[in-house]
Amino acid sequence: MKKKLLLISYAIIAVFAFSSCKTIAGAGGTNNEVRVSTSGRSTNEYDLIPVGDRITYTIDISTPEGAQKLANISLDDAKRLAETEATRKYNCDRLIDPRFDYLKKGKRILRITVDGRPGNYRTTE
């Protein structure tokens, strides 16, 4: 009986000893409620200003470069490509009122032409 009482008392002491060893993690300081705003707003406004006369740009499969660009491409992608190439060639930001003309044979695009007015963005300050 004494052995059992002694084992129970050792077990109770061990439980109290282990439960009192708590680790407290965290950061201290005078102001723990610091919040950082991660959202931003931009109030810049831009106008698209026409620059110069209408331009025309054509990609045709008769040239090796044009054949490579128009190989296995959809019509929407060909329109985007023609518009992008035209803006690079004529050094403008966008084409105003772009119009597309294309020639297809089956699903293959043989030629695509874009014309439009070059435009550049300017801030409204």
C-alpha cells in the first residue's frame, strides 16, 4: 500500500512539474497593434491622342518571316500580332479604330492587314 501511495504521489508531482513548464512565444514592444495597408490607388488619367495619318501594315506568307509568323495561328492571334507589329513599326502606343482585312485558305491564314490611326497616351495634367 505504501508503494502505491508513493507512486501516485510521484505521478502527481510529475504532472504538476510538466504542466508548469510552458513556453510563451511572441513579440513584445510598446505597440503590438501595428497594421500596414497593402492596397494602393492610382489617380493617373491618360488620353489617347491621334498622331499622324492612318497607317497600314501587312503580314503575308509570301515572305519567310511572314510565313513563320502566320504558321498555325488563330485569326484572333493574327489580329493581335498584326496590331502589335504595326505599333512597333510606327512607334505608337496603340492604333485608334483598327480595321482588319485577311485572306484565308481553309483554316490557314495567308495574309492579314491592319490599318488604323496611330495614337499615343498622354497624361491629363
